[in-house]
Amino acid sequence: MKLKRNIAHSDSGFVFDPNTGDSFSTNPIGIEIIKMLKDGKDINEIRAAMLKIYMVDESAFEKDYYDFITMLSKLKLTEDEPKEKN
Amino acid sequence: MSLKRKINVAVTGLNAIDSPGPGVPVIRALKESKLFDVRIIGLAYETLEPGIYMHDLVDKTYQIPLPSAGKAALMARLKYIHSKEKIDIIIPNFDAELFNFIKLADALKKEMKINSFLPTIEQFDERHKPNLPEFAIKHKIKVPKSKMIFNVSDIPSLSKEFTYPLVVKGKFYDASVAYTPEQVATYFNKISGKWGLPIIIQQFLYGQEVNVTAIGDGKGNCVGAVPMRKQYITDKGKAWSGISIDDKKLLAMTSKLMKSTKWKGGMELEIIKTANEEYYLIEINPRFPAWVYLAKGCGQNHPEALVRLALGEKVKPWTQYDIGKMFVRYSYDLIVELKEFEKISTLGEL
């Protein structure tokens, strides 16, 4: 799953899609994930980083992560469909 | 000492109702020109057009005859105004008046040296709403299915050709979405009573409305183009706020149209972008839109470019603009002395 390259975001949680003019707001964890996606990190790297910082178990993280990714996809902020969860 | 060139520009479209004219934003862009020191001569149809009373923007205003009075009446009035003001350039901003101004363009240049930069009568005619289907075929673009109707008796059979909802449009202005034949009849009577016949019936398309303000040099080049997505839309369908977007397909479509039509002057493209990212042209307005000041805000001063083109200068096409810049429109109560209203009402100038 790739985030559109030109998606703009700020630390305040504001996300802007310059292609459509749509804007959104997300919480600090959402912004962290968006930053990592923009840096080209995959699910394994993001999972490792989040589990290191937050007290969350792997299955809870994955559920929330895929919910978030699905939402990004529905909002057309991604370049392709999210991969199926294995 | 100012190095700007002094010019006198006459501008119409000084109204600012809920369907505002482009005159005031065109003037704002010209007043902020880095090249020209512009004196604005406002041309107004009604005595309550707000631009008449905006003395920081409009230096002098004259009333001009309504388009229905014909081009001879307009020419006579412009001769009088020119004798007082020495107009260098004229920028008409209303669809309904453009026919007369286009027809007079050569005479204005020849007799009074007044420059303009308007589409040709062929360009003006072929993009008319009733001609849009033929326009689409000729220029290879997608448009929603549409047809003209001249009588309410044409309405019942529309359901055989279209799927409700439909858009009911006037030939110059106004558009309403109708969900039933009864609503079509209501809008038919309302719009035809105001703008005449025909009424254009257009298939409603679900999607996002995106618009482009652009300017063509008349040789097929797109001098500038800024796409915008409406963020807040009034009940008249007008953008009350909007944001510049980075839509390369839209820009490519604009350039293609400019090349194909060899469009001369300002224009606005109104487009529906569907969920499948298909672009349907719903209208071409043959002049700048009321939100053209956003283009200036994004780094492309289209009215200034139009003035340069009207003066016969070459203008290097813009290749970029600021993305994510917004406009938020507002209304503002001007306090006007009665003597000013009296002057424009009785003398036809202020």
C-alpha cells in the first residue's frame, strides 16, 4: 500500500490531498503512521515501530492499522488498494 | 517614481449579488498588477451594482445600455465614455453582453483605438450550452447528454431519453436540479421567464465539481490555467469558497481545448469529475469567472495577462501556480451617500 506521493500533512494532524482539494484531520498516531507510509515503510516496519512506542498487542495494532489503511484507501489517499491481510 | 505603465481599462460586471459578476475581482487583480498603473472605468447596467460605489477600486463609473438595446446603442455610449476617459482596453465580463462587444471589437479598435481580447464569434457560438454536444464531438471531449426544449409539452417524454435527476439550464445563466417532471416544468417556467428559450436539459452526473479559470492567446496556447474545487456552494450553485488543486488531467484537458479551439481570451471550464475519475465538461463560460482573483492569489494574474495580450504583447505561459490556496467569499455592506446614488441614477455616471 502506497500513500499518494503528493499528500501533505502537518504535525497538528491536518492532511491535505492537493489532487482533490480534500482535507482531513487525524490524531497523533494517525500522523505517525502517515509519515512512515510516506517514508516508504511497510507493515512490518510500522508494526515494529508502534509496538516499541505504545503499549499495544500485535493483534490489536493490526486491526486498527488495517482499519486506518482501509479508511485512507476509501478517502482515495492511496495509490493502490490495501493488500489483503494474510 | 512608478515604473508602471498607465492605462485606462473599462470593466463591466460590477454586480456582486449571490451570483456575483467577475468585474470586481478582475479589477482587484488589475489594481495589483506589477506592470500597469490602472485607472478603472466601471461600466454598469444597474444603479445598485456595488462596484459603482467602491471608489478604491473603480475610479469612475458610467451606465451603459442593456444588451437588448443592441450594439448601436452600446457603440454610441462607448463613444461618449471614450471622449471623457480615453479608454485603452475594454474587458466585458457578462455572457449576455459578449455578443455585442465581440461584434463591436473591430470598430472599437479602428475608430477609437480601444483594445480588447475576446473570443471570436465562432468560438463564442460553438460553446453555447445548446451546442455543447456538437462541440464535444468536434473537440473530442466528454459532455453529459443534453438536449434543448422549447415547450413544457416536451417535458413528459424526457424520461424516455434521460434518467432523473436532470439539470434544467437557462441559455445564459441559472441551473437547477430536477428530480421529477413537475420540477422540470417549474424550473422551465422560472428560467425561461428570466433568460428566454431554449431551456437546456442535461443529464445530472454524480461527482465532484471542479472548475478551471484559464486564458488562451488565440493561437492555441494556454497562457495560464488554475483549477479549483468548490468547497462551499450556495443554493445557486456558486462557489462561496474554493481551493486550488493539483489536477494534471484537468490541466491537460484545458490545454487540449485551448489548442483545439484556439481560444482567445479568458474562460472558465465547469467540469464534473466522476468517482471513476472521468471528466465531463458541463459548461464553458466565455469570460473570467467571479473567482478569478484566486488565480492571482496563486501566482497567475490572468486579468493582467489579458491586458498584455489586448495590447498585442507576447505573454509567456505560466507553468506553475500555488496549490492548496483557498478563497473564502464574503459580503460587505457599503455605506453610500444618497447624493452618489442620485448622481448615477440621474446622470448615468459617478
